[in-house]
Amino acid sequence: MLQYAAKAREHGESLAADLFSGAGGLSLGLEEAGYRVVLAVDHYPEAVETHRHHHAGLSVDWDLGDPDRVRQVADLIGQAGVELLAGGPPCQPFSKAGRSKIRHRVRHGLRDPYDERRDLWRSFLEVVRLARPPAVIMENVPDMALDKEMFILRTMVHELEALGYAVEERVVDTWRYGVPQFRQRLILVALRDGAAFQWPAESPDKPTVWNAIGDLPEVEGGWRPPGGAEGWADYQGPKTDFQRRMRRYVADEDQAKVFDHITRPVRPDDLKAFELMDANTRYSELPAEVKRYRDDIFDDKYKRLDKDGRSRTITAHIAKDGYWYIHPEQHRTITVREAARLQTFPDNFRFAGPPSAAFKQIGNAVPPMLGEHLGRAVSASLKADTPAHVNTRQVAASLAAWFDSEEVKGIPWLRAETRWQVIQAEILLDRAHSDVTRQVWRMLQTWRQPQDTLAHEDDLRRIGRFVSREARADIVVGLARSLADDPASLRDDDALRKVRGLNESIADLAILVVPGGGEDESEEPVLVTKGVLRVAARFSGNPVGSRNRLTDGRLEVARMIGLDTDARSAHLGLIELANTLCRPQEPVCQECPLSKKCVEAKIQSEPLF
């Protein structure tokens, strides 16, 4: 491997390594972008065999949960001079206790010993720590970023920044980069020495399902060519630019052949169902006599692909069940080759193992076309060597220092001492005039627990009438009665979020303001309100308020609060900022702690002429 890497460097090639490489979709894309993949590691034999067949570098079946293997991989990457480390480590959910231990180490400057557990994303980080490559690409499912605390992602960003990397992360729609399916992936890119990463521009080509597979010959479900794995179906030739791209590397002697164009047999009852379906038919709409599943649970159990649209996400589940991928015109599920095309694997790419293994490898893969766009963008960003806009730690520290200084007190219950104080104030005083807020808060803060509020119920109702919020006062009284009967719910994060009549966002705010104590200390839920999104959008220059707030918005907010000791105060500062200085109209930029790095503030300060 080291000799192979040395020869590639002699020819001026940039080197890459792919961990958790699977069949090699990301590797293939990186090589199209000009990188030479010299090392690939996975722990799935058929995938490793597939990768080894298509790439000349070292492809090995190693378990990266083994600390010795982690050190070996990092050593090889360092010796080879790899410039780009890529991979998609599995990210299993953490227990609350496990998160607490990691958070404790992070906040006390202690390196987490990756060999205490088999969490493979930590192995990935450990390779980065030991090898320090110039660039890192990590891909994963968006769910990794969308849990309430975004714990794993925030931890990864924190540790990468601590190593001197500038980090960018985004949930990417792969169809924007020429992949003919609705597939989202979380992409994290880290460049060493604080260099900025510039995301690739969208591809002008947006192929449909039929652009991708319309040239492939008709076959019946269960058809197998003579000759087994070496057999083929006759092929007439490509018709679209996408199809011609898929045929670029097919050998001359195979130009009239297409391999792996095989799929499952079709049951007679399924055949009747398929014949009744178009791309808009739902399973629940089929006649009862052709249904094999309950339609109240499996409303979309069967799905015919829309030839003029994009495929639904190709997942590893296709290895067990192809009913989500019924051919647009033929009455069968899609073939291995059709699935590969929809993932942008070219036709010369063959998959080791039986069809089920091939489907699994395809479903688990990063689309090569996405990998190519990312690889080109990383290469260009490294050459540009532009300093990154800002560091998460810097932003969080600025927000936290501003909030902790108590210079601004727009929302006084952000400094409350009990969760009940937060809950009753947020319900009763949210968006009230500042004069009313200050006056009423003096009384509310003396009612520290639900029992205190119930003892002053008449006073609370008078306040409700005074501020024209009688209905909200009724809600507070009702919640006070419930929580007085069940005081443990106020201390238990999960229980508090489930209290009847209490909005979960208010529960999250109470948890953020007043954390629990001890070993099970509450985590900071990432709160995404309209005001917080406004601050994030202005600061970054990205319109996260007008895009999906559950993806782009949460990622941008997480980038501003980090996971350090400042995170909680930074998050509260962000909420305070949205309600005081960073107003919808006429923001007070000159007093904002983020003004020096805020994109919008810089635009506002520029002279008109």
C-alpha cells in the first residue's frame, strides 16, 4: 500500500483513504474528482471484495472497533501522506449516562478514551487525531443531527475544532448533484489549519428515473441470464447523457451487454397488485383481494416509481423487500443494475455476492456522483486556503460572555432558579411588553414551585386579567395542579416533556435554563425558534429561516452554541439576543456581541456609495 501511494504521489496525484467504505461509492466519486484511494477499510466481506475488485489500493476487512486496528490505520494514513480522509461511521444512539460521561470529559479538557467502547464514530475521530490529514469528509444519515440534543454531531465538531480544523456541516439533497433520487445525507467537512470549505454548486443536470434506467432492456421478475453471474442481458445502447455517463467505462467487448440486470420473482397476487398501480397509487387504495398486509399500518407498502420524477431513497432494506421500488412500467421490482444506476454506480461496476448482498451494498453506499462533487470542492478549498469565517468556540464564548455579564435582561426568566418559574413566566408573559414583563416577573419569581402559585391563585388570575391573558392564567393554574400532584415530573426531563397541557418547547426551555444535577445532568436541547433562526440566518448569511428549520436551522444553531462549558449560556444568549438586539426590524447591531463576525452586520455597515 505504501509503495502504491508513493508511486501515485510521484505522478502528482492527491491521496485519499475511505473508512467504513462499503462497496466504494464514495471512493469511486473521489477518484472521479482526481484523488487516488490508497486505503479502504470495512467489516463486511462482500463489500470489501467489491471494493478490492474496483480499486488498486489496499482494501481490507478490519474491525475499527479494535483500538489496535485504529492505530494501524492511522499509522498507514500518516505514512502514506493521505490528504483526504473520508468515511461514514455508524452512529449508534447513546444512553443518557454515556452522553454524560463524554460531556464531562469534553468540558474538563480530557480526551475521551475511544477504546472504552465500540462506538465507531469515535474510532473515526481517533484516526483523525492520530493522522491529522489536511481534509476530512464524514457522511451519515440526517437523523444523526436531528435528535433533540444533537449530541454526537456537536461532540464531533467540538473535537475537530480542538484539533485545529475548520468544520462545516450540512444536510445535502443528493438530487441537487445529479443523483436521480430523493436521498438526504448529512455531510461534515473539516479542513486543517482553519481553512474554509466552499460547498459545491448544484449540478445543472437533474435526471429523472427514466433518464437513468429507460435504456435498460425489459426483463420479467425472477429472470436470470444463462451463465449465472457472468451472464448478461442484450443491450441496445444509451439514449440520454446520464445513460452515456453510466456506460463510459464499459469494455468494448461488452458494449452490447448489461450485467446484473436481475431481480426477484413476482408472486401472482403481487403481479395483480402491480398491474393496478401507477406512480400515484397508494397501497391502501388497492382492492382487498390483492393485499397481503394491513393497509392502516402499511399505507405505502407498495410504491411504483415515477418515471418522470425521482426515485425514493434507495436503502439497504431493498435487500429484503423491494416493494417500495416497483419499476415505472414493468410489473416487477427493480433490478440490481437499475438500483445501481439510481445510486449513480456505472455499468462496469459489479457487486460481490448474491443479489441480496448486491442490493445491500448499493443501498448502503454514498452515491458516487455526490462523492465526486464533494471531492472536487475539497480539492478546490484546500488550494484556495481561505481562512474560515468563524469558529464555533469563538461564537459560543462571545454569546456566553455577553449573557453572563447580565448587560441585557429582556427575558428575566432565562436566569430563573426553578423550572416552574420558567414555565409559568413563559406561558403568561411570552411576547408581552417589556414594562409589563418587568412588573409581573417580580411577583412570579417569588412563586418558585407549583404549590406557591396555587397558594396565590387569586393573585395569578388578577394578573391574567391585568395583562388581558386570562386564558393563559387558566393554563398556568391547571399545570400547577398537575405538577403539584406529581413534583417528580419537574425534575425528570423526559417526564416533563410529556406533561399534559405543557408545550414541549416550553419544557425544553425550562430544562435549558435550569439543568438537572448529579450524574444525569440535563443536556442542552437545541431550541429552534423563529427568533433564534433569524439570528442564525443573519449571522451566517445563509437563509436558514426560509429553509427546513429541522435540518438547516438546527445545524446552524448548533454551530453557534457548541458543546463546551459555554454551551448553555451561549444558547440562552442566543435566545436573549433574538428578543432584544437582533429584532426583526431595526436590529441594534452596534451593541451585538457577534457584530464583528456577523455577515448581515457587515452588509449593514457598508456605505451605500
